[in-house]
Amino acid sequence: MPADVGVRGLKKRILFGDLRNPCELYIMKKFLISLLLPIYCIGVSVCGFAQSGLAAQYLPNAKRGVAYAMKGLAGCYENGSGVETNYLEALRLHKEAAYRGDSYSKFRLGALHKYGFGGVKQDNELAFKYLMEASNEGCDGANSYLAEFYEKGLVVEKDLKMAIKYFYLSGNYYFEKAKKCERLAGVDSASAPKSVVEGYLRYAEGPDGDARAMYALSQAYMFGLNGVEKNKELGLEWLKRASDKGLTIAMSEYGDYLILKEKYEEAVKVLEVCSLRGHQESMKNLAHAYTILEIRGVSIPEGVIPNLYIAAGDFDSVRKYYPSLSGASDAEMFNKQVSIFQSIHEDGTHAGAGQAGAGHSTVGQPPVYQPPVQHNNNYNQYQNNNQYQNNTQQRQPVRVLCPHCNGTGYICVVKSVPTYGTHTNVKTRCKNCSQLLDHGIVHVQTKCYHCQGKGYIER
């Protein structure tokens, strides 16, 4: 038996950080828990247990149904950051965030079902559906998982060409895996892309170009990633092309850019589509654009703006700008939010309707999405007894935290670092955004281009 096989070899790899697969990571976690549990129990008996750190910061907005907070809190439960590790609770929170249009949570749902950690049902078919939908909405983290499905013939028929495509769409870290698949598929090396960006271009160009490759190019040029020189003009051009193709994340970001440029009529056209797909972040930006247009004298149907703020989880704005709803509780508005998303999903107007240029039609509404249990909803009494009032003249621009950087003025961008020939499956978590990062990948903070580093947006 080889020296690194068996219990002794596993212990050696645990000590030296050379774990090779998710099963070994899971065993390592159980091993460490068995060592640290007595100390943990003593600490709990003395200090008690409470949410802390990032988990405590995410909790208030998560209770209001804000997708990014639910996603962040789910990451805390996955990583044990401020709370006890609980994969089932992470799964539940990711489902709630995914129900509100968060593609990253759909990716994490796929990953959790693929590996079946901590009591989560291992289901490759369900994992593939989540991952495909996440990818088709612009979450590049799902692409490497999809590449593995095609490479190994899991759930779908083995297809090395599709595996190559998804490895290229996964970014610089998976470039060598793409080349390996090309060799297995017998692809002529002379005609193959020489870099990840060339791979993006191959799949982005032409009338049937893939919107995900276009979006990847936009990020590369905007932030100077994957060995290209930063070029914001070219990045915006590719972002618009991805938006025109119907990629949700590109449409949302391009709509946000149009708002920053005060092109509100154009922004509304883009953000309305995203909002009807159930993309929560677009709903808040659309409410902002509608509010500005209403101030400028454009007629907006009664009740649309407050409903958008409610759907986005911005209950404070509802109470501030609409006195007739100032008495509505968080619970009542949360239930109203749930009913809004229910109607969107039931109408089939969300992202499951399909997006052009994605290479595959998206999976329909994920079969396991369930909204929270609803309680008595008295929200309608506020709507029936008190008609929405036109408070145009009362509204003044206010400063709100930038939702993209959470008020810090900085966002994370991906950067590759040399690995010097080492390899490990152990992932590290970014201390700023809590995203799990592969070996050789780090996050670098740069000034948020949404708020220009100010940390707030005037609305």
C-alpha cells in the first residue's frame, strides 16, 4: 500500500495541508471537532452562545428578506463564522436567497447537493440543475462544476467540448484543465486559445456569442484581470453586449451604470426585465429610478414604487416616503414581499424563462424552492384604508449605503497568485466577502465603481 494511503497517510496530509478531495476535508473537519469540542463546551457554558462577527451583521437584513444578507449568513453557517457550522441551515438560507434571484446562492445550492455535506442530500441531478441555472444567470463559480459534470459524464452525456468551454468560462485558474481536455479531445493546439481571454473571445464573438463569455470579458477589462490591461470603455462595451443578450447579472449591472450616469429612462427598460425575473437587487435600483422619474414629473402607476422597495427588503424607505404605510411592521411587509415573489415565480417571468446566448436553456423554477411560511398578513389593510400618497415634494435625496460594497467603498476582485508547483483542494475564505477561493486565487480590494469609493449613493 502506498505510504500516503490509509489512516496514517490521511493524518499526515491533514498535518501538512495536502488534502485531495472533499471527503478528506469533511473527515478533517470531524477530526478537528472531536479535538475542540470539549474546549467549545467549556466556553459555551461560561460565555453562552450567540451570533457574532459577520453573522450578527447579516442577521437584521436577512430577517427582512434581503438576498445578499441571507447569502452572507448562509456562508457563515457553512464556514462556522460567528455561528456553529450548520450545512442544513446554510441550505435553507441559500434557498431563500435563490428564491429572490441570487445566482451565487443557486451555485452554492448546487455545490452543497453535489457533495452532500452535513446532512444535505447528495443529488447530482439536482446539483446540475442548480449549477446550470446559476451559470446561465452569470455566476462564474458554477462553471468549473459544470465542466466536471461534462468531463466525467455525470448526469449528462460525456462531452469534452462542453467541458472545455466551461473550464474556459471558469477563469484563469482552470486554464490548464481546459488544455488537458483539449488534448483528450484531440483539439489542434495551433488553433486552440493561448489564454483565458482568447477563450472568452472565442465563445463571445459572432451572432450566437455566449453572453457569459461577454460578461467575463467585461470584468477582465474593467478590473484588469487575467493578464489584460484595464480598459473601462471596452469593459462597458462588453457589459452592454452581455446585457443585450439577456444575461441577468449583466443587465442588472448595466442598469446600475445607467442610473449612475443619470440615464433613468434607459435604466428602467433594462431593470424592469430583471425585476420581472425576480432579481431582487434590480428591484431596488428600479425603485430608485422610478422615484427620480416621478420627481421629474413622469407618471408612475400608484403602488409600484413601494412594492418594489418592499420586494427589495428596504422597509425603512417605505415607512419614510409613504406615511400611509408607516405603521406596517417588518413581519407584515415581509409577508407582502413573499407574495410578490410568489406571483413572479407563478407567472413564469423569472430567469427560468431562458436567456439568449447562454448556450443552454436555463432550468425552470428549481423544484425545491419554497417560500417562508406565511402568517396573518395585515398589509392589505394599509393599502385599502390608506391610498398611496404622492409625496414627490416631500422627498429629498438621501444618502444610503452602497449595496455593492456595503458602505465600505471597496469591492473584491479576483487575482491569480503563483503556486510554485504546489496543489491542494483546501479552499480559503475571503475575509472581506466570505467567498471560498481555490488555491492560487486571492481577492484584492479595489474602489467600488458603483459609488466611486464613497460607500454611499444619493437617492
